[in-house]
Amino acid sequence: MLALLHTSPAHVPVFDDLRDEDHQGLELRHFVDEELLARARREVAATLESTLGPTVALVEEEGRRIGRPVAVRTLLVEGAWARFEVGDTEGCARLVADAVDAVGDADAIVLAQGSMAGAQQLTMTPIPVLSSPRLGLAAGAWAVRVG
């Protein structure tokens, strides 16, 4: 059994669908604590800095380790969060997908939030687009199998 902590009930069906696609039989237990999301909203600048800063540094360090320069850019999609907050997950995904498709000069695009995962299937770009829910669930499923 794998326990998942979500900041919104909107994430529960995302992970259930991914489990059904890739990890049949894996039992998921969902816990939703919307107060975590509310606190992040109140502290948005600190939250962005505390999550993006170390992540960018880690990616850049890995690039130096393998001898390849890495440049990380952040693109905030205007209006996407507002749509997510009112339950318009499809509208949010469409805005994010459109923004991703407008990027033409990247080796890879990473959708940094689970709420963006639906955009991955909507993109038309030839650039690889990665999102955390599928990769995160795969890592959790692996841990359950070997644990």
C-alpha cells in the first residue's frame, strides 16, 4: 500500500488513473490536506523560492558534474492557477499546454506541479515534456515492491 498526501482533492483521480494505467493492483491510500495549499498560497513568494531555488541549484550542479552547461528557466502561466482553484482543471491544463507549445528553445520541459500533469498529453511540441505524478508514482510503486 502506498499513502499519498495531496493538497487538493483534484489530485486523487490523477493518481488513481496513473495507477490504473501503469501499476494495476497497487493499493493507494489518499490523504488530502487543503490547509497545506492554503498556507502555500499565503506564503507564495517564500514557497517558490524554497522549492525552486534548491531544485535549480541541484540541476545546475548535475550539469556541471556531467560537463554540460544547464540553464533552468521558470515560466509562470498567467491564469492557470486561477482556473485550477475554481475546479477548471481542463482549462488550466490547456493554458499550460499552450505555454509549453510556445517554447521552442529547450532540451526538455518539466511541469513542476502535479496540477499541471494533464497538460502533458495536450502538448504538441517535439520537446520532451516531463511531469512529476507519473514519475513520482512509479518511484513509490517501486519502493512498495522492493520494500
